[in-house]
Amino acid sequence: MPSLSCHNLLDLAAAADDAALPPSTASLRLPRVMSFATAASPASPTSPSMPALARRVIVSHRLPLRAAPDAASPFGFVFTVDSDTVAYQLRSGLPAGAPVLHIGTLPPSVADLASDELCNYLLANFSFLPVCLPADLHSRFYHGFCKHYLWPLLHYLLPLTPSSLGGLPFDRALYHSFLSANRAFADRVTEVLSPDDDLVWIHDYHLLALPTFLRKRFPRAKVGFFLHSPFPSSEIFRTIPVREDLLRALLNADLVGFHTFDYARHFLSACSRLFGLDYQSKRGYIGIEYYGRTVTVKILPVGIDMGQLRSVVSAPETGDMVRQLTEAYKGRRLMVGVDDVDLFKGIGLKFLAMEQLLVEHPELRGHAMLVQIANPARSEGRDVQEVQDEARAISARVNERFGTPGYTPVVLIDREVSVYEKAAYYAAAECCVMNAVRDGLNRIPYIYTVCRQENTTLVDAPKRSVIVLSEFVGCSPSLSGAIRVNPWSVESVAEAMNAALRMSEAEQRLRHEKHYKYVSTHDVAYWAKSFDLDLQRACKDHFSRRHWGIGFGMSFKVVALGPNFRRLSVEHIVPSYRRTDNRLILLDYDGTVMPEGSIDKTPSNEVISVLNCLCEDPKNRVFIVSGRAKDELSKWFAPCEKLGIAAEHGYFTRWSRDSPWETCGLAVDFEWKKAAEPVMNLYTEATDGSTIEHKESALVWHHDEADPDFGSCQAKELLDHLENVLANEPVVVKRGQHIVEVNPQGISKGVVVDSLLSSMVSRGKPPDFVLCIGDDRSDEDMFESIVCPSNSSVKLPATSEVFACTVGKKPSMAKYYLDDTVDVIKMLQGLANAPCQRPRQVHLRVSFEGSL
């Protein structure tokens, strides 16, 4: 019976899960750095000074372990490494000498034998650390939520009804079981993790929630996640009721890997549509800024283990089987397919295509054969049985219709097949047919290519091959020489099979050489090394930043800030405010004192009140510095008599309500508007939800109401288009938050700040207190003017108290931050009330007689 402590904290489980958990017992104590010597773990511990030798913790649903019954073994089984799994093969690409620890569940055959003794044995002899889940919890986690809800949905199968084939509707209790299992994995990792040194690599959708659990316990943990299944389009992913939880979990990793750009693009789109996050591509790396952290996105398909596969192909058992198959299928045109038995492999469609091939090309009857090896199903349920029944029924019909004595068009092998027999079929077949309707990667075409190349059984066998490949399979983009097909079109697949069988040997060789060059150079070691290096690169700034955890449950996230970037508190700023006499307060409007998502942009009574209170103090000069038009701002802030306004990024400025508007003093010709406005009109007509704002000094194209992806794409195109059209005009074209704006040169919020400072200095009242608050890119110019005096034309007194503050935790020139507009108003209210908060005075009466 399991006696480990990995279940006693599973508070996220449903009541049924709680009943299934074993009683808490003494936990298995494990060192955070392995000190015993094994093949995978050197005797000396690692240290931060040797990053290349940092331990790699590989976390996958199953341990790469085989268990065979053996009565002589103390545990009743003999254990060996399963070298066919990606989780084990990737070790070939990790730094030589780096210790590796695998964490995962035991094979089903020995799951009931879990004990401290078995765990210690596997840890000492294999560097494997089991996660022990009760059978009913594992069943609900794996067969319930993972295989019958999450996996079909990731493969684009929506559970439209309870009886839909293979897909179950969302079940909150099953989701709790999923979280419980992921927390059990986190408990196991926690027992051994040295977060300052170890690199954690999590594999596949079964452990989607694990990064959140680890990040909550270890804010600086170095966590990579690779998704081996497809990531569906955002429209599909957004149907998941807990979509935000799962997406945040991925964003809690430092590096997220995908097989193809399509999968990464869907992930980025989901981040944009659900959280409003944009990505940037810099020097070949895609990064998402997430609460001060940069989450790196990597795109690279998994390769195969060339060394292992070559040893299989060159084995005597394989050679014998190749000779047998060559003799058995002499005179036949052999095609091969190898697939798991599941909904998405398209086995039935493949058999229908074979039938169509024989119908349309009678000359191939008696010659063309399709051998289909059906690997055992990885899950249980009615859907698996129906796939098996359909495949058997269609193959029987085709064989009955076209078969003759000694000729079977479709050979369905649905028994256990050894790796040697599979390699023999690959080597003997002149064409591989892979027409899955959806698959994450599928390395079968890679393996087929290598088997055809490395086969030496037949000395004069030409090195050639043809692959018929579904365009919906992850390996399709990397095999450019394959005949790509739409698996749903039976006629197209049949025609591709015919083209493959009729292809000249010269063309087959060219396609084969192209595939083999890619497969042999982009093997699993190449993939693992590349991911490992990128994970180290993504984590290199962990110790130069401060980390805070915010949120509860699956909403948890970590905020990473620079060492000098901190929250601006009322208690910190008020003392400086009280002891100064010439204060300048600069406030952006949208996103600073007015929430960005508000439909009504008119300032609230609360905002008007606090601004008036600040303006009443004769020591204060308060300015709203905004990109909005002056007439709009004048109307909104009419109740604020002493409030200064800098409109249109400082092109217009006034010091109070009754003072006249001043322009920036630049001689500006606005003829450029005649060229810019038609271009903006063109994009407005083509982009639903976009508008043009006309200002006296500028033109602004807004796309905040447009589709996020399309609006962003159009904004990039408009930016390029305007820059070309206005190349010889004295203007600047800039992108902001959901806008593209054209301004005259020399106009920015930084320039207006310099102008205000210069005016105060010339009047003999240089500011000894400056507070500047803003939220977007244009406000960074203000921050730069007051934070970097060397870049400003006006020098502040050395004793000036300067507070540059951005709204939201994000990289900025500012040294302080406030969380949102609510915090900004509270801060301003604290300053407005500060002069009234006099320090309490204590009066002492002292007598010369020494009494008080």
C-alpha cells in the first residue's frame, strides 16, 4: 500500500477524491541534491557556479520504466529502462555529466506495489522517483479528464453532447481530480528540488497545471514545459470552462515549447484574446511579457533517437524479418502504416482510400498492398472499441471485394508487434501512409525514413522512399518532400497513393535524401540540447529580479520586478511631499486616472474632487498630460479652475482654466494630413471596429474595438504604409496601445515636461518635488525627462524629490509602480490630505527644581 505523503495536502480534490486518499504517514525523506553515485547522478553535488552541470528534473506522466514479472525479484518484477520514450531519449542531448532525475507514475502493472522500499530502489538504481496515486484518483485523472476531455478537445473534438464519440462534457469533479494529481506531482518535485540550481522540464498536457503549483512554492524555479499534443485554435481552447487556469499555468513556466508554428500561434492568440498579452520577436526568440517576466516560446519538433534506431535496424532479428517479408511479398507493391488505435489516426479513412485506389486503378489489383500495424490503445472506452470495429469491418470488406488466393489488399495487424518487426516492415515498404486527421507530431515518418536508409540486409536495395502524409500532422512542415494530403478526402489520399507507387526511382531518391538529411541532423539529442539551452537562457535573469506571488489557487502568478522597482506607497511619498514647497504633479489621463476599459471617459466626481483639492494648495502645480484633444479635455475639466492641461501630447498647453492655450512654438505645416487621412480611411473601411480621431495637431487610428489579432495586424501594416507615404514629411508615426498616431516632429510628452520645468525654473521656482504617473509607451518620455537628467535640457535641483511611477507591474523607465487607477486615486487622495496631518506636538513643562 502506498505510504508516501504526496496525497495528504490535496485540498483541491472533490469529496470523492478525499475519500480515496490514503491516510497520511511518514513521508519518504529525499535529498534535494542526490549524493549517491549512479550512472545518472555523479557523486558530487552541483553548485550554482557550474550551470552546465545543474541537475535536470524531467517530469512526465509515466516514468520511462518497464516492469516484467519475475518471481525471483524482491518486488515480484524486474525493472528495465524504457528507452523508446521521449522522456528518456532526451538525455542524449543534455550536458555530459549533468545529473538527471525522472519523476512520474509507475507502470500500471506495478502501481499497486508502490512502497518506500520500491521508491528507494528505483531512485538508487535508475534515478527514477515515482509519484504514487491511488488507482481511482489516477483513473479519474488520466482516463477521465485527460484522455476523455482534454485530449479530444486539444485535437479539435468538442463534446457537443454527452454521447459524442470519445469526448466527455466538462466535469468539475474530474477537473478537481486533475488538479489533485498535478499537486501530487508538485509534492514529489518539492521533496527533491533545489530551486536555485535545478532545471525542471515538464512534459505534455497531463501536467498542464504543474507549473502553477511549482511557481507558487518556488517563485524563482527554472521551469520549462513542452506540449507534445496540438494546441488548438483559440476558438476551440476558449470553450474550456477553466481556460484561464490552464493558460496561466503555461505562463507560469519560463519556456513553453511546441512542435509547430501553428500550435505556438494558437497559444499566442489565446494569450492575446483572454489576457490581452502581446508578444515580441527579438533576435529569433518569441517572448510574452507577463507581470514583469518574459515567457519564451520555442518552436521545434521532437526528433528520433538515431543511435537506438540504427541499433534496431542493424540487429540480426530485423535482418531476418526483412528477408522473410521480402520473400513473402515478392512481386507486391508494399505500403505500410503504423498508428495507435484512437479516434484521430484516420485508420478507417486510410482503408477507404485503399479501396478507392483499387476501384480507380484496376491494374494495381493483385499488386498493391497496405499493411496496417495497429498499436494498442493508450486509453479505455467505447470510442476505442468503435475504432477497432470500424477498421476490422472496412478491411474485411475490401479484402472480400478485391482479395484473391495469395493476395490480401489490406493486412491489419492488431497484435503486439516488436520493434524489430516494425523496423522490418518499414525497411521493406516502398511507401509509408500517414493520414491522421489530427496529431501532435507523429515520428513514424521519421522512423520510416531512417529504416529505409540504414537497411543493409539487401545489399542492392536503393535508398529511396515516399511518404503520403496528412497536412494535419505536426511533422508535416518538416517533411517538405512528402506528398501532403487532406485525410478527409478519400479520393485525394487514393490519388496520392497512386502517385507514390508510380513515382520514378530518381524522384523517390531525391525526396528520400531530403528527408533523411533533416531527420538525421534534427534528432532527439538536437531537440533536447536546443530546449535545454533555451531554458537556461530564459532563466538567466531570475536572480537579478525580485519576485512576488499574487492570486489564489489556479489564479496564482509571480510578479518579477527589477531590484530598484517598487510599489509607491503613501507612507513613502508623504514625508517628501510635506517638506517641499514647489511641487510639480504630472498625470496621464487614460489608464492612469481613468480606467482603460471604461466606456464613459468623462472624469468622475471623485477625480474632479481630488484634483481640485491638490490644486488648492499654492505649493502645487498640477497638470493633466494627455494625448487627447484640447477641446475634449477643456470640457471635462471645466470644474478645475487651477488645473493645468497639456493636450495632444503637449502641442497645446495651458496653466489654468482661464489662461490661454499656448502652442509648442514649432512652425508646423499640416499639409501632411491630406496624404495621411486617405490611407487611414482605407484601413478603417477594411477593419471593422476601427475609427479615426481628428486632432488639431495629429491624426489617430484606433483599433481597440476591432478583433485583437486582425486589429494588431492591420496596425502594423498601417504603420509601415504611413511611414512610406510620409517619409519626407516633418512628422513621426508611432504605435501606442491600440492606436497608430501621426504627430508633428518634436512633439512628445517628454518635450512638454521639459517646457514646464523650464518655465518653473525661469520664474525662480524650480520644483523640489516632482510626481509623474502614466501607464503607456508615450508616458515613458515623461519618465525619461525626470529620471535621466542627462537626457533633459532642464536640470532639476540636486535636492529635488523625484517620483516617476507607472501604472501596472511592467518594465519601465519609472522606478515606482501602482497597481491600477484605483491605487492612483488613493495615492492622490493621500497627498491631498497630507498637509492636514500635522505631527502631534508634545509640550513639556520643566521646573528648575527638577520636577516635571
